[in-house]
Amino acid sequence: MFRRLSEIEETNLNLTVDGQGISARAGDSVAAAMLAAGIIQCRITPVSGAPRAPWCLMGVCFECLVTIDGIANRQACLVRARPGMDVETGRGKREVG
Amino acid sequence: MAAGTLRDNYELAVIGAGPAGLAAATLAARAGLATVVLDEQAAPGGQIWRAVSETPVQRRSVLGADYWAGAARVRDFEASGAQYVPGATVWSLARDREIGVSIAGGSRLLKAQRVIIATGALERPMPIPGWTLPGVMSAGAAQILLKSSGLITRGRTVLAGCGPLLWLLAAQYLRAGGTLAAILDTTAGSTWRSALAHLPGFLLSPYFRKGLPMLLAARRSVRVVAGVRVLRAEGRDAVETVVWQGDDGIEQRLSADILLLHQGVVPNVNLAISVGIEHRWDDDLLCFAPVLDGWGNSSIEGIAIAGDGAGIAGVAAAELRGKLAALAAIRALRPGSTMAGLPDEASIRTQLAADARGRRFIDLLYRPAAAFRIPQGDTIVCRCEEVTARQIVETVALGCSGPNQMKSFLRCGMGPCQGRLCGLTVTELMAQARNVDPQKIGYYRLRPPVKPITLAELAALPKSEAAVAAVVRG
């Protein structure tokens, strides 16, 4: 769905998304890293369970909410990708307990 | 930068580091004001100069000269002495200019004698059927991916909507070596009539000189479909097909992996409305904009707004309005300041007027059509709570007079985005259903925190003795 421009040096920053290793470039947001790795869907909605992907990438739409290193509901477009980050995509409604 | 390095008090706090925020902070700091810039993004530049000091896109022709002009502005800002705080999410601003800000998971409060809100614009929502499908995103988002990560789309990409950014993105994509399957232009034919009177001003302006080559380049190498009147995205778990109709009413279909939508930008009003700054409906630009004096001062003492958040006027005007707001702050806090190099107010105002003459034509020509602003039926309006146009119109039939009564029925606008992606749609939908002016319908009542923060962050804020006494017994 997305590709790097050919002149851009290789990506060598590694993180995981739902347990799958992906590589990113320093300066990528978590959302950009996911899109570059072909992970378009970042959550399913709490209301209907519909799949969603980032919409605005500038912090206003909140479509890219993911869990990063155990902290839920973080805007993936506002968090820089860091080595070793553990990202989980959103799984809809929160369950009690 | 950790929250701890912030001071408790500043003379000037600027919120946002786009063209207006950078211009204001640079000028104020040079004049000696203790200035802090709180920026939600990771690096200065706002969205238009996004990542300009660190973009991996080093072929300068790709993003163009107007983008690279931002690099000098960022350097000036960095040399000005203003304190820059990236990754700083402002979640509250009070009338006494106390600011609540979250930085790297920690919150704190600070105060400023003057505040300049420079939170800029966001893209107008484009609520067509299927706009929530993965693979459908805003054109601005695609541009951000290009600027900050050097990413362009792969596969069949369709651009749809209207406005200068659509053509700018097309030009940047083509220069970057990307391909576009089609550009579906939704500009309404009728807007030409109102725009025409302003054509001379436009033809003499940089907007024409810079815009025409972009338009021609896109038309040379991409299939451009004008007069699109109906548009939707179809697909199961992601967009697969874009469907449209022109004036002839014949349905046309195109396979697509990515659909990029755009129909102009509108002021990002959440912070300003939450502090109680009066906003009024602008019927030409079809959005709410704050009521300000000629310096950007709002109705609240010491709080000004500069840049597109003060009403959409583009990057050149944003810088000029940033300078005016900074001049007002300098005059208020350093009366009689004779700093050499303070810009001349009259010359700023002359430049602003000239810029506005060139812009008026574009504003009116690209006034988005009602069909793409005011959806019908099962089209989702509130993406967060998945509320449809039909549901909102039904609440009007039940007697709801405005968005604030409606949201208690439907939770519309109460999700994490706090109405940013549905507020204007809801106002216009209810105005149409009630057959009244959008000004009469009004906007969501917004309250702090205007961005979500964790309970732990709130609890960790320093507390006064009075605040503790108010809740602790015994």
C-alpha cells in the first residue's frame, strides 16, 4: 500500500506489531512504520467491530489508537517509533476483568 | 525534553509551531520576551513545513520551494532564544491563561502573561459512503507520510475532492515518481460564477503563478475526471472500488487500493472554543472562525489567535498574522520597546491585504459542494461513535435543536476525537434539517481536557493546599 522513495536509505529500527517484527526508519511515527510495513488496519472499532486505518496522521482523528508498550489508546501518529517497541492493534470494546 | 525543564511562568506561550507559531515566537523571543512554544508534533514546522529539518526526502524538487522555505524559518526560530517543547499536547487553557500540557506521559500546569493560539487547520471532513474503510485516508495524511517518512502509495491510487492541496499532492507524487490512477474533481460548476469577479486579483498573485504549473502537470499525466457529483468507496475490509457519477448521472467504477480524499481545510477550533472564545459561522468558507480584532486578540484578555486557526488564509498570511500577534504582545509587555528590527505594522497589513486579494478566487472556486458536506442516509458522520446522517436528522424530528442536545441521544461527537471529524458536518446537517442558519445551530460545547489524558497524569499534577482540603476529610 505504501513504499519508500527509492533514494531513501534502508530502514533498520526494529519493533513489533501484534508480535510480528517490522522495521522502521528513525523519524517514522508508529503509524507511518505500520503503514510502511503493510499494516493498514490499526484497530477494530468498539461500536461495531469495523476495521479502521489511520485517517489524518496529524493527531486529530484518533483513528490510529493502538496500545504501545502496554499503554492503551495512544495516537500512533504522534508517537515516534523506537527500537524494541511493542505495539498492539486495537481489538474493539474493552472487556471488564 | 522532560516536562520538568519547563518553568512555571512565561511572558508568552505559543501553542503550535507552524508558520504562525514560529513567526510569532521568533519575533517575541528576539524582542526579549520569555517565550515558550508548546508543539504537539515532534519537530517544528507544523503540517505545511512538516519535518522540514529532518525529512528523508532530500531531492528538493519533490516537495518544492515553498516547502523548503520553511527550513530558514525553523533556523531563525531556533536562533531566537524561544524555548521549544516538542511532543507537548496542550489539553487545557483557562481564561487566566493557565495551560495544562502533557509531555512524554507527564502533565503539568504553567502560566503565561500572553498566549498565542497557533493550532492551525485541519482538513474538512469529507463524509462520503465508505470513508471509514481502511485504504481511504485524507490527502493531507498522504502528504505527511511523504514529508516525514518518504512514503508514497503503491498500487492503484485515486485522489478525489477539490482544493489546492489536492493538486499540490498530485504534483508532489508525480515528481516523487508515484503514479495516480485518477483524480476525481468534485469542484461544483456553480462556484465559477461567484469566483469570477475575483479572477483579476488571482491572476496577479503568486497563487496563480505557482498553482498553474501544478495543475497542468497533473492534467498531463493523470486521468482527471471533472464534474464529479456523487462519490463513494466500496469494499469489505478495505477499499476495493471507487464509484462516482458526473452530471450525466451514469455510474462509473474504478478499482482502487487507496483513495485519498480532500476538500479544503478549516480552523482547528477545539482549544479556542474550550476557553470560551467566541466563534462565528463564515458562510463563504463554510466553517466556524474566532471573532478577533486586527491584532488577533480574542475576547479573552491576553489570548490571541494567529494563523489558519484564526480563519483560513494560508501560509503567507499565517506568518504575517503571527507577527502581528507577537507585536501586540511585545507592546503590551514592553511598552515603549524600541528594539531594532521590529517589523513595520503598516507594511505587514499591506502584505496581508495583497495576499487576501489573490486568495479570494480560490476560496470561492473551491467552496465544497453540499453533496460532499451534508451526507444522507447511512453515511457515517461521527467516525468514533459510528453515527449516521439519518440518525442525526431523526433527532431533529424528535425536537433536538442543536448538537449539544443531539449528542446526549446518540453520543455523536463524544468519542476520542471530540467532534473534530464530525462537528461541521453535524452543524450543517442540523441547519439543513431545521432550515436555519448554521450560526443559529452552533457548535459542540467543548471542555477541557481537549485531548485525552490518563487519570494518572491528572492525579500526578501538583496540588495546592486548598485543592487538597476540598476533597480530604478529617
